Amino acid sequence: MQPITENEMTVELSLCGKPKAYNSEDGYPFEKLDDRQFEIIVYYIFKEEIQNSPLYKTRHNRITLMPGVGEKGRDCTLQLNNKYTGIIQCKRFGDRVDKPQVAKEIIKFSLHYHLDNTLITDIDQFTYYFATSIDFTGPAIQLLDNFASEIEHEAKLDRWITDVISDYESFKELELETIKPRLIEILKSLKIEKVTSTDLNVFIDKYNYIVEKFFSINKVVSISEVEALIKSKDLSFAQFLMVLFEEIKSIDGIRSINIKEQLIHRVELILTQIKNLGEENFKKVICNIKVPFLTLFQDPQEIKFIDNKELIKNIVINLSLISFIYPEIKLIDNKGQSINLDGNTNLAYLHTAERSEYNVVILRLLRYFNEPDVDISRVEKVIIGNVAADNCFRENRSALIDFDHIITQITEVDLETAEGKEEFNNLKTKYDFIYHCEHAFNFQTKNTIEELIDQLNKVLGGDRVGSI
């Protein structure tokens, strides 16, 4: 079988995307590589280690990546002076590898060795490395750490052997009773070593070129640096966005890891869009979201980002949540609008921070939309709120708006006259107005992406909203 050259590996890698990684203590996301990328990165790491590490260079002096088919339970082979002294089996999973998985992989290789004894030159000088993208479960670790003494007495051994025999055409002529004694002899002779993401992180930190080959690196500042920047209140636009990203990344209490990962990814996309939009245009977007109905931010030049960090952070999170439903959203600075949903439809998203604002904004918004200098022909949906209104029912629903009560407090429209009634009714029915409060939806409590999207559709669709 012809070995894969590094030029061929480069071609294979060029067909794959690079997962994003951050220079943080969390390590590199090996689980986000695809299966072949993971095999290749392990190849590069071991290649460096057998050249530079006092431990590995005494065991092996050559590593070969297998082509990916017909590999006989080996992703990489290791040699010392042309003798086969080890193999590496790679498993790239999004979760920890369990006991049956590790046992069956080792059994598979051992059966191949039973059929082809050229795979191991001297079994007493041979190491089986099991590399995983995350870690192993507790029972798997117990088995691997005591493999020679425990495998023979494992209650499920016969079942595992039978499963492997039935899964592979190469073993169709083998029978459990016939090969089991020899197989146990092989299994007890193998030296097994675990390689987890923790080990890989220790290795890869020594070789920057490997990191750059497989991951897209985003610089992350330390907590102390972030705190210093915030205290100084002298941030550039790019620094402010970096601080915002770090704070959102550190949000606690999100029940689902998958939701948090996808949310952070979408936050990053929104922040990149904001950065490309530019500081001055983003100030206009903030004005469109926070006003035009209140005195705050009437002039975009008056906005101080660091003084309004919490407001802007909440806006970024909500825009990121909206992108779960409308992934192509684009921020726009047109007056009275904030988001383009699909190229043709705009969304007026309005963020309120005080309960009193919530009541005030409703009618002012309606009247604002009727001003002659406001082009809102593309606006089909308006989302108002994010904070509890006085009349919000706190039982997992959006706010029910009592228009008659609000009108008497915040407008001079005389509903007793035909003209006033017509003006209000026309505005009220012109758009799809969706009012919601902070108790209507909490993304942190959702367990799955499906549940999150279902609830987002309900909130954005307005089916939990009505008027009294």
C-alpha cells in the first residue's frame, strides 16, 4: 500500500474548512475537525514528537499516514529502523469515546494482525496508541489502563468479538470459538497508550505551524486586559467589539453547550458585520434601534459605546438569536429600520431598557411610521420590547397590549373623532407588530437547538401576542 505524501495531505486539507480557535486556556477544538483532518493533525504532531521528544524518538523514527481505506485498523503506522513498532488509531467524536468503542477498535486491529503477522514486527516492542479528539469515558479509561489484565475477563468480550467479525468482510471466515484463544493472547500482549485532547494540546502548543495549518486563530485578550480597557474608557471601536465578544463568550447559565457554541458563532458573525459596517454607521443603527422615539441618542455622535456596553451587548445577543431564524440578516442604517431579513424585507427591531419606555414607544412608533420623510416600504415586521411591560403576563407569553389604556396616556389623538379613530386604526393595522417581554423567552433555559428555534419562531412570528 502506497503511503500518503505530505503534498497529498495538503491537497486533502485544502478541501476542508478550518475551525476557529482562540488563544485561550480552553485548548483547540479538535472535535470540530473532520475525521480525515483529525488523522492528519495527529500525523503531524507525532511526526514532530518522534523527531524531538526524548520519549518518542527512542521508540520510533518514522511515521506513515494510511490512505484511509483498507488500513486494517491503523490510521498511522510507526517504525524504528524499518521495524513496525506501533500504530495510531484516531477517533474524532464530539463526545467521549466509550468502553465498547475502544475495545472493538483494538479487537479489529488484533484480528487483522492474526490474519497478517507482518503488521507487527515484535509484539513485545510494539505500542498501540488510541488518539481521541476529546477524551474517554471512565469505564473506557479503566479498561485501557489495565487492558492486559482485564480484557480476558471482560463479560462482554464474546459479544464484542462477534460484532467485529460480523461488521467486516475481511473476517467472514473467522469463528469465535476457533480464534478466541489466539486473539486473547494478542490482546494481552499489546501495550496500549491513550492520547486525549489534553495531550494533543500539550503537543501542538510547541509547533505553531501545525496550529496555523488546521485552525483559524482569533486573538483573545486576557480578563485583566479586558478589565483594564473597560476602566480606561479609552477604547478603539475594534477594542470595544473585542471586549463585547469576550463578555458574551463568558455568559454563564446556558443549559445547552450546543446552543452556547452556536450562539457564540452567530455573535461573532454579527460583530464582524458591525466591524465592517464601521463606527459611524453602527452608531446610526443603534439610534434606529434605541430611538427615534426617545431623546437618548438623537444625535449618533453623542453615543459613547463603553457607557452603553450593556445595552449594546443585549442588542448583539438578540440580533444573534434572530439570526437563528433569519441567517442572512444584515444590519442597515436606514431610519426606522435596523435589519434586512432576506434582501426584500426589513425588520424594525426596537430595544427598550425601562418599563416606562415600553409603554411610551408603542404609539410613538406608530406615529413615527406615518411621517413623510420615513421610507419604510420594506418593513413588514416590527419587534418591540425585551423588557417586561406593565401588562405583561408572566406565564411564558409575550405582552398583551391594552391599546386603549396606553393611548389615553401617551397620545393626543382624539379617538372620539372620526379622524383620530381612522388615523390610529390605519397605523395599528399597517404592520405586523410583535410585542414581547423579558419573561416571554429565555434562550438560556432551552435544552436543544430544535427547542430554541421553535420558541424563536413563536416569538418572532407573534403567535403568543395579542391585544386586549
